[in-house]
Amino acid sequence: FQPAASIIQNKHILSIHQETNHASSFRLNGWVHGSDGEWEWEEDDPTSAAATLTSTLTPESIDATATPSLPGGSFRPKQSLGQNFLRDGNTVAKIVKAFVKDATETLDKKNGVERDLTQSDLRAVELGPGAGALTDSLVPALGSNNLQCIEIDPRSVELLGEKHPSLRVSHLDVLQADYPSIADEEGGPLSIIGNLPYYITSQILFALADASHTNAVRSATVTMQWEVGKRIVAPTRCKDYGILSVVFQLYADCKIHFKIPPTVFYPQPKVDSALIGLHFLGPSQLRRRLAGVSPAHLRTVVTATFQQRRKTVRNGLKQLALTVYEGDKERVQQFFESEPLPLPQSVQDAIDAGDEFALAQQLPSDWVKKRPEELTPGQFVEITRLLYGTAGAEESPLGRKVWRKLKHGT
Ligand SMILES: C[S@@+](CC[C@H](N)C(=O)[O-])C[C@H]1O[C@@H](n2cnc3c(N)ncnc32)[C@H](O)[C@@H]1O
């Protein structure tokens, strides 16, 4: 472990950074080489990027400032905007630490094992900052240059402008956010943080999945209703398994960081919440998992089957297959009698390397008799490949608006 003096020195670097807003450099060596040859994240290594960036963020240190001070009378929470403000310093600290960890872990996995990491590598975007419960801790930890916020409530935009004059706060509906453009402007993939407005959680998440098609988003550390969080990580054959599970287990490494009780919010929601961490795979690894299938076709298949989740795949897909084969019942019959396709070489290679996703990709021969919750995300890819083929999809763009509802945005 790092001697106390150098930890203090790192804090010193952080404080210099806050004053000058110049990117400072940190060794990212929170990863350790295990005896089995695998690289692992060393949780408590105080020299790690996550530890360094959050070293000033103890629950005690932010407790006094984390509670949103809503200016009396003029900032009444609006239920219509999903405004449940965080009012507990301990929860704020845990969320911010989980965010920095998600963002830096993804960086490290993608870019090699040990390298210099600067705060500007994070390119943080906070969705729905509200009165600034998270923002007030993010600004000193990251530097206001490395954070921007998107908020629909003009009262919040004004309040944050007063509290953090150099922070960029866009007055915008988050469903209109153009992540690829923001990533272009910032010079690389974004790391998302937010205590989300729950009424549009899945639309926000689907928009992030779309943004990962162009590598515009690398991680998301976001709160949501506990029930929604459970659906994202649900395994097959579980009642929570559904479209959210298929999409996010295909697109990202997903985890529940922790459960959040209603008592830490003002006003208190009626349900528990979860902090979810998503590490998006990015286009090249996603393409391998998709085995040449277009995300738009996959969406059609997944939606058709889960709309009738009690039915077998044959019954769930009958109508769609008739449409695809232009009413040719013989072709439809042939489709339902198809043997699973051999997996492409890239998936075979992943199987050989022990990749869990690929290991569960092969369709069983009785796939038509399965119910949707029995099929893994990879098996949905395989059914899509049987129905639509891959006709050039290997090279075509993955798409800008596939999973999100089309009515949002232009
Ligand atoms: C659950 S509150 C979180 C506020 C603050 N981050 C906190 O933790 O206390 C959700 C925030 O999202 C904002 N919001 C709601 N709908 C939005 C939308 N469509 N676009 C952008 N922000 C939105 C709300 O105004 C609110 O500030």
C-alpha cells in the first residue's frame, strides 16, 4: 500500500486540480495480476484511480454539503418530473464512488492494464442533477471541466449556475440528448451518472444502449426502481427476465451495486431503488456477439416474443414470420423446422476462450417449443439470424435509434 505521505500528495494534486482545472495525472494501478494469470481490480488499493479520485469523498466529508438545500418555497419537488432528491450524504458518497469505479474499470479493461489516467478521461455526464446532491460532490472530485449536466427543470439549471458557475448545465430533455455528438465534442466515450427520473428510466437506458453502437458511452452508473434493476440482471427462467435483461446483458456487463431505501430521498418514493452499473461492450465486441445480426431485427424478434411471453416461440413469432416471408406459409413452416445454424468462427473462438455469453449462444434443436424466458440473449441472436439472415449486416452501421422509442427525439 501507498505510504500516507503520498496519499496526502495525491489529495494535494486533486486540490491543485480543483483550483486550476488543468488535467492532472494519476497512476492507474488498481489492477493486480492474480496467480491464475487474470487481472483483477484490487478493491482497497489507495493508489488506484478510483481510490485516488474519491479519496476526498468520505461520507463524513460530504455529509454537510450533500443534502440538497432547496431554496425555501421556490423549489418544491415536482412529482411530474420524477423529483426525489437525495438527502443522505452516505448514499451520495457511495454512488459517486461506484461511478468513478465503473468509469475507471471500463477504461482500464479497454485500454490496457496500467497507465496514466486523468480526470478528463472520465468525460462525466450527469443526467438530472436537480438541486445538486451528486453534482456538489462530483465537481470537487472531477473538476467542473470534466463534468456536464443535462436537466429539464429551469429552476435547477439556475441553481446549479449559481453554485457552480463554470459547470456546463444543458437545459434539455434528456431523451433529446445526442450522446454521439457530446462524445465527439469531448473527444471520447462518456461515463454517465444519475439519480434518474424513474418515469423515463427504460427510455434513458435504451438511448444509452443505442449510443454504445458508436462507442459514445462507455459506462452508466444510475439509480432506478429496485424492480427495474432486478430485471436488468435477471437470469433466464426467472420471472423478472425480459426485454431489459436480453438487451443489457447483450450490450453490457451489468451489476447491482446496492439497494437504496426510500428514506434517503425527499420526498420518499414508495419503492426501494437500486444503483446499477453498466459497462458497455462497445461496437466491436457487440458485433461479435451479434454474429452479423442487425440490432433492429433483433429488437423486432425480442419484442414479438416477449409481447406474448406465455406462448412458445413458435406461436409468438408466427405473425412476424408471416410478415417476413410475405405470407408464404410454406417458408414460414420451413423456418419453424429449421435446425440451429452453426455458430460463426468468431463466436466459436469466444467459446474456446471460455466466454460465458458465447457458451450460452447455441440454440437447442427444439427451440420453437421454448418460451421466451427460457432463451438466453445469445439464443435470441441465433433465432434472429435464422429468420432474417445476416445479409450485409456485418458491415452496416449498428444504428443510431434502435432500442429507444422513436417518438423521442428527431
Ligand atoms: C430523481 S431526481 C434526482 C435529482 C438529483 N440528482 C438528486 O439526486 O437529488 C431526477 C432529476 O431529473 C430531472 N428530470 C426529469 N425529467 C427529465 C428529463 N426529461 N430530462 C432531463 N432531466 C429530467 C428532474 O428535474 C430531477 O432533477
